[in-house]
Amino acid sequence: MRLQFDPPKEAGQIQVYRTDSSVSFNYRSVFDVGKTTTTLQADGLHEDLTVFRLRFTGIRELNLKQIQFRFFGVPVKTMRAEEIASSIFDATSIRTELKGKSPQEIRLYIPSDNADLYFKPYNYLSFPFWAGYLLVLYGISLLLVQGLFALLEKIDVKNRLEEILFFSYPAAVVMFGELANGSVSAMDTPYFFLNYGGLLGLSLVLRALTTRSLSLTLVNLFFGVAYLANHFVSLFRGRPILPWDIRAMNTAADVAAQYNYTLTPRILCLCLVILGAVILPYLLKLSVIRKKRKTGVHRGGVLSGSRFSAEAFYTKTEEGTEAKKPLKKRLAARALFLLSGAALLALLHLLPLYGNLQTDSWDVYIVMDYQRQGFPATFLKFYESYQVHAPKGYSQAEVERIYKEYAALARKENAKTAEEFAGKKHPAKILMIMNESLSEISYENKAIEQDT
């Protein structure tokens, strides 16, 4: 979000708060504004942005020219003076006045510090924009998969369409799953590849044990449904699914039956992706698609069934291909997929990117971690972080030795105390401290702060 204005007469501070409809916390950016400042930019724009407000400190008068929403530096919506004036929901004590012929700016008269300017709820970034953005990303992934297929051909892997589907479909599940959960703009690009790599690694391992079609369906169906469930859990409860929620699945199912569900466009897109994971791998096996068209020539010499068009629509099934291959080649191919998938998963697990995933247990930060890091990777990290492991050098014999040592010491001290205060009366004094008084709830170095 970029604000443009005339240089103010007084130096001060402008705070930009922006919030969205799916989570219960605000993003805040604080800017020091000097007498020569004309532009400020608040990063971290959320795709579900519906409400934002401006807070002023030290500044008493400001000529605001425009508010612009940008995506990778490209303006997607610009609010000029008249639209800004009509979009103001509550100006508290701030007085506004349109200036200029067009008008070109809106003047804000700010009588005191910490005065807020609230704007009406509005979907500043439309769903078609985000859907189009994801389709472009998916198109790029298809080009990358084409290069990968050239390597697969060296081990006699054919079926171009099915291979493209196998390697690119996890990317579609992650992209549209994160879109459904309102995480596309908040999610850093490296975490997208981390989550995509995890799904692809599982697909490769499962492919070695079953078939390409079945592995594609099982992995993408499972994670697609998980993304869908996470959306509704976040919507109704205010935070995403955590590993310990699995134990309460029956209770959750009973409670879920009492809610009304609204299928928004992004949810419908995710449902189509899930449906595609079930249908597309087997649709490509239909004889209508697999059948090679016969080559013929018209009188004018135009090919009615060229080799290119035939190969574009013809794919041999994996099962049929494997039946003709020697056993040694089939086993080698399966071993390659198994080792590749296991190596990919191990590599991702050892990367600092995964090791440094945040798992703060406060509800507000749980939502932020899931949105910034992606659902699959963050869920797994939460599971690992709550596993209890024995400390180094632990043994039951050592525990018993320490217990006996301190038990003997305690008995000695108790006997000494009892002897010293024998026959004396003392009033009972009980000191009780709340747990919260002993807790540390500050989180330093957070780029995004909670509005309190």
C-alpha cells in the first residue's frame, strides 16, 4: 500500500493498520514522516484486505493525494481524492476537505495525536486478479516440468501429458490451497517451494510403491481435502488445524455439522483442483485420448493426422508400458523414484529453511506462522516441536540416584528445621502468584506486530 501526499508542515508519525476478514489481528506499519516526506509504502499487503485505518501523531495538517495498492510494484488499484473521501467510514475528530478543481487532493485537519481515519470495508484485491496470478505461476511450473521430462526420457519414461500432470499437480494444490486459506500474499516464495517439494517427494515415494496415477490421486486428494478442512476450521475457530486436533476429530465432525458453509469462488477453485486429482489421471487413459489418429493426406496436400498432433493426444498408459519392459528395468525405475523421493524429503528436512520454521503457540502467531510458511510444512513442524525426547545422558538409574541423594538431603534439612523451631508457634503465610506473572509474553524482532 502506497500513500502519496504533500510535504507536511510538521514532522510526525503515520501508522498504517490493515486487517482482513479471516483472522483476528491487525498488521501495523509505523513511519516517521519529515517535512520533506511525500510518499510512504506499507508492505505485507494481504489478499483478503478489507479494512485499513491511518493513525497520525505530531502531524496537524496533511494533503493526501492518493492511496495506491500495488502487487510486485504494479498498481492494481488507485484511490484518488474523491474516492478516498467517499471511502472514509469514520474520521473520529479528523476534519476532511476536498481541494483543487478535479479535486486533486483531500486535506486532513488533525486536531490531536493518535487520531484515526477509518475506511469502509472493501475488497481491494479482487479474486479474479489472484486466480489469474496463480494460473500464470502454474504455467511457469509447466514449462519447468517440460525440461524435467527431457531428463525422464533418458530412463525410457514416456507419456508426456501424464508426467507433466504428475510433477506439476502438487504445485496447483499448494497454490490454490494457500489461496483458499488466505495466505498467498503473506507466504514467502521459498516456503512455496518447500511445501511443493514435500508433496512431490511423497508422490515420488508412493509412485515407487504403487502406480503413477494412484500416487498422484492419493497425495493431492489428501492435501487438497486437508487445505479445505483447514479453511473452515480457521473460519469457525479463528486458528488453523494443529496436530493435537486430530485426536478430537469425532467431536469436530459433530460440531462441524451444525455450521452453514458458504462456497466462495476460491473454495470452488480448490474443489475443482481436488476433483481434478481424482479424474484427470484416469481421463488420460481413455481410449478416445490414447488412440493414435491415422495419418492421411487431403487432395490439397494438408495432413489430416500429422505425427505431431497424434503424439500430442496419445499417451501410453504406465501399466501397459511396464508390462512390456523387462523386470530389471521396471525395478530400476521404481528404485529411482523411491530414492529420489526419499532424498528430496531428507534434503528439505535438513534445510535451514525448514529448521527455522516458527511455531509460536499463541493463537495470533499460529495464524501468522501458517500464513507465512504454508500449511503442510508448518503443521509438520508443530508436530515435531511438541514431541518429548529424553535429554542427553538420561537413564532411569541416574534418575533414581539423584532422587535418593536429594531425598536424603531433604530429610536431613527437615529434621534440622523441626528441631530448631520445636515448641514455637508461627502464623501460616501463603504466597500465591498467578502463572501469568511468571510468563514471558514478549516476542522481539517481529516484523508484524499485534495491535493492542
